[in-house]
Amino acid sequence: MHTFILYLVFVTNYMIGKYNIPDLLLLLKEGDEKSFAIIYDHYWSKLYYAAYKRLKNQHASEEIVQDVFLTLWRRRRDLEIDCLPSYLATMVRYAVYHYFAKEKAMRDRESRYSTDHLAVEHFADQVNNKLILEKINELSNQLPEKCSLVFKYNKLEDISLKEVADRLNISQKTAEAHLTKALKVVRLNFRGYLLFFL
């Protein structure tokens, strides 16, 4: 017998205290609330233990047991039960499997959402960076020629100021002066753009 079912087996499959199980099930089918209460009181803790052993989650285990008894009551007229402990154990086992399946589906959805969200954010960053770069280029093109070249070589192409000065055949001090002017113009014009964009 499956270990899950063994948790529910007590002295005999035919008695709950002084009550005969087949008689209780017959009364249950007829809508007798007292017979349902006897079954509920006798099996609740056993079913809870069986669910909790698998789930290690008190709230989820309680919900599963409540759902099992709710289903037992709602479907009482249609149920054909040979062995009540086995039947209840099977209901709990399937409810636990269903719970795990739902949890996995939720984790998969969250994982897909997280991946999609990161992809969207990455795309947005790329677009933002491209727009910002285009704006910087636009502003630098409005600078005087040498000033613009110093800024582009140094800030956009990451060429050292000394190498820029050599390339443009100017002193490093002059290159620094061009860069300072360019940065001032770009910062002043760019501040409003960034505030609008962000």
C-alpha cells in the first residue's frame, strides 16, 4: 500500500469509533451533516499531516484539506467510495500534485516575465543611449570645427588629449581649452534634454 495512504489507516477500515463507515457514507449521501462532521473530525488531522509532509507549507496544507472536504460534501450524492481512508488519501495526493503543478506554472510565468521585462529594459536602454549619442553628436556639430573635433576624438572615441593635440597639430593646452569650451556648451544644452528624456 502506498505510504501516503498508510498515514490514514487506523485500527480498521470499517469503524470510526463506535460508527460504522459504510453507514456513515450512506448517511452522508443523504446529506446528513452529523455524519460529515464525524468524518471531518476523524480525518482532518491525518489528511493535514499527509499534505504537510509533502508541501512543508501550513497554509497550503490547510487549504488542500479544506478543499478535499468541501469536494466530499458537494459531490456526496455521486461518490462511490469503497475504502474511505484510501479515497481521501487519493484526493489529497492529487490536490498536492495539482498544487505543485500550479506553483511550477507560476514560477515559469514569472521567469518568462522577468526575462521579457529585462529584454524590454535592455532594448529601452539601447534606444535611450542611441538617442543621447545622437543628441551629443548634434550638439558637437554646432561647435567650431577644432572644438568639435577635440570633443569627438576625446569623449566619443576615447583618444587621449595628447594624441588629439598631436593629430590636430595644436598644443595640448589649446586642446584642453577646446575641450573645456565644448563640454560647457554640451552640458548647458544637454541638461534640458536629459530632464525631458528622463
